[in-house]
Amino acid sequence: MNKLKKLVIASGLILSMSAFTLNGTTEAATTTHKVQSGETYWKIATKFGVPVTNLMKANNATSSALNVGQNLVIPNSTITEAEKDLMARLVHAEAVGEPYAGKVAVATVILNRVASPDFPNSVREVIYQISNGHYAFTPVQNGQINQPADAASKQAVNEALAFRGQGKGSLFFYNPKTSSSNWILSREVTVTIGNHRFAK
């Protein structure tokens, strides 16, 4: 009789644990999105701030074709909302007055640094990095990073996230008219947008 009680209790515990695990999985599940007319993987990835490649992979997409009304799984972003806000504030401070593409490129530099073995492994650590006694980004040093980001900078961060892993690998940017560093001028230029030159 005791063995039967133990078996019943053990079975009940296993079922309870399974239910808890299944429930936890459901709660941690990713978002879904119903495709609207005119949407593309790119537009949806930009809206949610996830890489296009991750979005397509999460939906087992073998082509870029989408059907209106189709439900897409939106994978969780590897970047938190707080990190997105921090990036947007840096983009706003660094690229005020620059073309929108330049804002996206600045956000891309941050993401490329996070992915690079030569830089810290998180958005926060990259942005607040101190090298040779100086902050890597001037707005951190002068406090401009504490100003709120505008809508264009927030959108630029989402677009950089959607574009992630598809660029030319820019790790630096500078204004060639004002930069006095011979080292930065020696780096391989990837693109020039507005007043900024991007390099790796």
C-alpha cells in the first residue's frame, strides 16, 4: 500500500512539474504578428527590432513571400528595451543633424562592437567603455547621452537591429573634418554618410 501511495504521489508531482514547465513555456513564447497588406519581412523586422534573418528563420521561410493574414512568429530580441533606449540616446547625441541613414549606421557600429571580440559583449558596456582614459563616445563624456532620444533615432535602432549581420562591419565613425587622430584616419573606410565616415 505504501508503494502505491508513493507511486501516486510521484506521478502527481511529475504531472504538476510538466504542467508548470508547459505553462512556463507558453508564457515565455514569442509574440505573433498577423501580416497586413504591403508588409514585408524587412518592414516587420524593423517594426519589432529583430534581425530579418532571425525573423525568417523563426518562421521557416524559404522565400521572402508573405501572405496577408498569415501569422508570423516574432522571435525575442537579443537587445532589451533599456538597451534600445540607451542606443537611441547615443544615436540622437552622435548623429543629430545627420541623415537618417547615418543614424542607422551609428546604431550599427554599436551592434558590430557588441559582436566583435575586440570590444565588450553588451550594449551598455560598449557605450560606456573607457579606453586610454577616455570614453569611446563623446556624448557619454559630456552628458548628452542623458537627453531623451527622438523618434528617428529610436526607429534607426530598430532598423539597425533588422539589418544586423548584413552590413560592411563598421566598428568606428568619425568626422574627417574635425578628427585629429592619425590612427582613425588609417582605418579602412566602409562608407561615408553625411559628415561621418565609417570604418573598420
